[in-house]
Amino acid sequence: VRSPHMAAPGRSAPEPAQWPRLAKLAASACAATVAELVTFPLDLTKTRLQIQGEAGVREHVRRAASQPAHRGMLSTAVGIVREEGPLKLWQGATPAIYRHIVYSGGRMLLYEQLRESVLGRSKDGGSFPVWKAAVGGLVSGALGQFLASPTDLVKVQMQMEGKRKLEGQPPRVRGVHHAFIKIASEGGLRALWAGWAPNVQRAALVNLGDLTTYDSVKHFLLRNATLQDNCLCHGLASTCSGLVAATMGTPADVVKTRIMNQPWDSNGKGLLYKSSVDCLVQTVKIEGFLSLYKGFLPTWLRMVQF
């Protein structure tokens, strides 16, 4: 028996029930692209900050004695503009857009599938329990990030190309497609998922922190303050949820960035770190615990923007 919503034989048009989901996917991709382009300089600054002080690059930094060490977010961004050019603030934006299309679209579709098929709807058909929303967001965010991890790898490597050039190092990649082909040819398809573990951990922690904080802060403000459910209330809740999400996710993000940026041998194994745990231990041991929060401010600002 054919469902009344199925297309007639010989027609390839999607089912009417699928249109809202396709529309959501397209709208999500467009919104993610605009948001990514607007806030991408913050992301590039964050990546540069997270690499600063890394033991494996100190030798190259000493060689480039004429280049001042940038310590803060603003001085790093200004240094990029002066030394590399203003357009370099968007170096790596293309794979970042790819990443958001895959991640945002995949997360949305996975979340809706989990909500409808696994977690189940609420009995009254209305509100969705907070714990179910948290579980759904956690799982869908982690799986979506795993799918998008290769684009993150290419993005990180492209973001560091300008710095490598200033330090007199040869370029690793010439563009997005060259990066994908080069990484896969040198280390196999598996190499495209280098750093996926801390990447997935970061996505899961960020989603968990955001989901568990935003609604709680918003409801607290509506109950205990004279605010209405408007842009100001949303902005305050977004600022607080972004703070919690950045606090939870930045350490994993630092490890992810360093794993993805490290050089590899002919077998696709990292030359600086054996694993994510090794990177974490070395970072804390050599640079201190607070080094796990390098790039925290631009990370938080980006989350508030979204």
C-alpha cells in the first residue's frame, strides 16, 4: 500500500513531507555561511593564539626574531593585518563554510531523527523535556562534528599558512582541494580524520554547555527580572550560555588545533604528539594549565555572535 504522501510512479519530486526538512537544511546552510564569514577573523585569531608557545614551533619562532610575539587577541589580529594583509583574516574560510554546511545540516537532521525515532515526543505533543533535548543535542553534535572533521583539518592547516610563510617554512597546501588530495595521498583517507577525537569532544561539550545553560538563564531572567522575552533577554542568555560552552570546550579545542597542525611522517603519524592525551599532557606540563584556554576570548565572542 502506497502512502498518500508518496510521489506518483515515474516522478522524482521529493515527498511533500520532506520539503520542510529540505528548506530547513538550505536555510541552515545559508545562515551558517553568512555567520561564518562575518566571524571568521575571530576563528583565525583563535587558531593562531592556540598555537602560540607550542614547544614544537619554538625553534622556528626563535629563527624569525624580527617577528614580534603576539600574545593577546587584538595584537594578534592587528599583527596579521600588518604582516600578512587584511584579506589573510579570511584565509581558510572556504573549508570553514564546507564544515558548517556539513556540521549544521548533519546536526539538524540527526537531532530531528533522534527526537522523532529514538527519544520520542512528549505525551502532550508540546514541550520537549530538557534532558531529552540535551541528550539529542549532545549526540547529534558529536556525530555531526565527526562527519565534518576533515574540513576542520584543512581549515586549521590553511589558517597557519600565513604564519609559516613569515617563519620561512615551505607551504603545505595551495588550496582547499589540494589540501584534501595531499592529506589523503600521504596518509590515506584515515589521515583526513586526524584530531577527530578532541574535535568530537569539543562539539559535544559545547552543545551540552549551550543547551543546559541557555534555557535556564532565559527562564531565570523572565521569572526574576523585569525583562520581556525579547532581543535583550536572548542576548543575555546567549552570552551566559556561550561563556559556559567556551569554558567547557576550549581545552579540547586547543588539543584539536595542535593535533591538526602538527607535521606528520610518511606513515601519517604525528611528529609532535602521539595522541590527544599526549598533546594534553605536554601542553599542561610545558606551558601550564591556563595554556588550555588560549583563544578563549575569541571563542566566546564567536559563540555569542551565533
